Amino acid sequence: MSQMERIYKIHKMLDRNRAVPFQKLLEELEVSRASLRRDLQYMRDRLGAPIEYSRERRGYIYSQPTAGEDGDSARYQLPGVWLTPGEMHALLLMHELLSQMDSRVLEGVLAPAARRIESLISGGRVKPKDIRRRFRIIAARHRPVDEQIFRIVSTAVLQRKRLNLTYFSRSRGEIMPRTVSPQRLIWYSSNWYLDAWCHTRQDFRSFSLDAIRGAALLDQKADEYPQEILDERLGAGYGIFAGPPRETAVIRFGLPASRWIEREIWHPDQRLTPLPGNEFRLEVPYSDPRELVQDILRFVPHVVVEAPESLRQLVLSHLQDALAAHSGDVRKPAGGEARLSAG
């Protein structure tokens, strides 16, 4: 019998408003005296149970009435949600990892629940501070999101309301007004994105939350679209860029890059083929090549684009721009910004 089951049984026995002798509890629970004492102490300290030993009645009682059929809310009752210590550790770990992803926008929402969980497990072997010390998320290239913007956008997503956005388009370098029906929030590559139907452009778009300069919640209901449509229109391409795949990139990786590629997932529909000499050929579908080009350039000079020719030329153009930038005056601003921009 688990501790959870024992506590529930103790509660049922005390709930009858009768004094229950220690020996009776031992017989019903079939545990040692030390285990029973720990259970009673746990109920007092962690669950707030008003358990007392009555010398007059020669047994354990609740010092205040328990919740009965009259529904008196002042009477003691066990918490409505039961979690094992392992489940509570998992929840606290989830809170810690989510907070590390973007502490400013998530900490305020999650902190009260985390403090409650900490109070429940603080006497156990695993301390809350150990979870914080032993598990870390390092959000590389993270772009912080304004907390107020995050709250407005997440409220619109959950309440199914339209939004007016003031959005900075990095590719154009312009501030653009947008009216959108938000569909879902995405955490991708250490940054937040909003998948939405854009009423201004009459198409699906993914908006980087850090590029939203202003957001206003509207009274109008958001248009609804099935998840299958969203996945097809926004999730089928490569990376964060929307659109159904139009091309398939064929990329060959040599040592030592192939040792990493062997274990990496670039796309759910990728194909990875081993080649002689510890090389690998990776085939991935894509619609917009910008993010794919950046990932390919991470493995230069141990990578070759075999197809299509348009992607091969685009990678070559970036390499030539980089060579020109590094061959000239280091104080001169580098070019190629528009082509590198990810919007």
C-alpha cells in the first residue's frame, strides 16, 4: 500500500468523527509504528490535517469537524489533487525548465504553483534547490519578449479573440499594422512565435513575439482553423518559415560534421543515408531556404549542397559574401543583411 493510499485510509477512519486507537491504525494499514508516525506527521505538516491524540477518548481524532454531507466548507478535507513525490518533483522540474526558457514572461504565472509544490516536498530527500542547481536550459540566441505583450497575446490565444498588432518586419525594416486571428504559440529555437491567420494579408503567418511592438485585444472572435490545416500550411516547411514544401534539399556531410548529423533531426520527413568514408547524405523538404541556409553554413567546410542548384548557388553566394567581408576592412559594415534576415 502506497503512502497516498494509507493517508486516504487514515482520513476515512478519522472522517467518521470517532477516536481511532494507534493499534487500530496499525492493524488496518499493516505498516510499522515508525511508518504510521511518519504518515500522521506528513498529514499534519504538509496537508494541514488537524490530527490530535485525545487522551480522554484514547485515540486519534480531527480537532475540527470533517466535511460531511452538509457540505460545510469550514470542515477539514483532503486536498483535491493527489500527487506522488515523484510527480511533484516532475512538476517542479517542469516549472524550473519553463522559467529558464523565458523567466520574465512565465515566472509570474507559474511561481505560486511552484511555491505550493515546494512546500509539499521540502522535507523529502530531493530538495527544490537541488532541482534548480542540477537542471539547466541554455537558451542560445534568445530574443526576450515584453511581458505585457506575452500576456496579451497568450490571453487572445486562450480566449479565442482577435488581435491588433504593431509588428516590426525585419526583412523590410518597417513597422506594419496587422489584424490577426491567433491560433497557437510556438517555442522554437529558444524564441516565441505566434501562428495566426493574418486578416491584413489574407494568409497564414508566423509572427516573432519579440518583433511585436504593440498588441491590443479585440472583442471580435478569432477565426478557427483545424490543427491539420495549421500543420500543413505553417509546419510542413523547414524550420519556422511557413508554407508547404516546394523543394527537397540534398546535402552531403563529411567528417567530423557527419558524427553530429547522424543523430540530428532537421525535419520530421527527412531521409538520412550513410555513405562510404563515414559520410552522410541528408534530404529535407523546405519551402523557404533562409533558415536552411543558416543551418548548412554551421557545418562549413564539411558540407556540400548537392541539390537543388538554386540552393547550392544561394549557399555559395553567402560564402562569397563572407569571404569578401573578411578580406576587406574589418571596420566596414558587412553586407548581405536582407538575404540573411529571418523576418
